[in-house]
Amino acid sequence: MENNVTYLLSQSLKGESIESSNDNLKRKEQTIQIQDESQGVSDFMGIVDNNTFNV
Amino acid sequence: MKKIFILTIFGLIAFSNSAKAAVFTDPAVLAAILQQTATQTTEHLNQLAQEIQAVTTLEQQLSSTQGILQLAQLNAQGVDGLQVIANFENTILSANSVIQAIQSDINTSQNLPSQWQTVFGSLSPYIQNTSTAFTNIDASDKLNTASYLVGDSYQKLYDQNTATVAQFVASANQVNEKRCSQTNRPRNSRAYPNGK
């Protein structure tokens, strides 16, 4: 009985670890997206000056 | 006579430059042309020259358009260096779009970068936040890996326990069979049918 409980708990722990890792992967993608957006706006602010509209 | 001569030249030029010159075979149109004065004919010749000039300009624009099309095709094929051009064009389009949206806050006759700073603010905190987020996510990933390994180690213990129990059951069955054979009693079913 205790052995079965150990098995179930270990499976539960492994499953939660995998789900948490998948959540972290999504968070990483969102963070990268925000970072790219911030970098894009920063580049925009650096590139676009009054001469841009004369092109 | 001079008028007719000029009209004839004009008719020949118009006929040779346009397939639509066939409309001059219409008697009504031809009569209208013949009634034109020399001044009107000169004006028409000038208009024709302007149209030729317009066609030439259009051809140049078309050539430029084909060049842009080729650039766009090369860009779609992923040729190095062209992405910069596309990005810059996108930047200009974005700038126009943004300025239209916040026209009351931006004055294009003044220095733009400082005005962008006023509108968007400093993005340094956002960049710093992403670094912090990556650090936290990495720590969480390490914790998840450790948790998985702990769960895996418990599962190995379960497998070891299961193997040990199976050995005990096999030994018990052997002992039971030996006892039954020594006492000549019929063998019972397994003493421990289940291994767990």
C-alpha cells in the first residue's frame, strides 16, 4: 500500500514538474516577445528623426 | 493648303502612335478635324507631345516599380541585406502611422528623438524587467528539474520494492510447494497470488 502511494506521489510530482516547465516555456516566449517589442520601439526612437521623412 | 498639310501630318502621327487612330476614319470626326483652325491643331500637337512625355515618365516609373518589385521578390527569397531596406521602409510607415495617431503630441518641425522619449518614456525598466524575468524562470526551471529527479528517484524505489516483493512471493510459493510435497497433501493455490 505504501509502495503504491509512493508511486502515485512520484508520478504526481513528475507530472507537476513537467507542467511547470511547460508554463515556464510559455513565460519565456512572452518575455522574449515583450523584449523584442521594447527593442523595436527603442530602435524606432533612435532611427526616426526629421530626416526620415525626407527619404 | 497649309492647314490641310498640317492636318494631314497630325493625322499620320496620330495614326502611327495609337491604334485608336482608327476613329479618324469616322466621317463625322474627320469633318470635325478638317474644321479645326491652325491654332487648335497646334494645341493638339502640344497635347500630343505632353502625352508622349507623360508616357515616357510613366515608363520610367514603371521601370522603377519593376525594380522595387524585384527587390520585394528578392526580399521574399531571403537575400541578405534587403531586410534592412524592408525594415527601414516599415519604420517610415510606422512613423507616419504613429504621428497620425499622436499628431497633437508630436511636432515634426522639431527634434523628434526627444519627443519620442516624451511619448514612449524610457524603455530601460522594461529591458531590465525581462532580464529579471529570465533569471526567475531559470531558477524555476532548475527547481522543476530537481523535483522531477526526486519523483524519478521515488519511482526507482517503487520498482525496487516491487522486485523485492515479487522475490518474496516467489520464495513463499516455493516453500509452500515443498511443504505440500513432503506431507503429500494436495497443493493449494498460491499462498500469495498478488505480488504487491
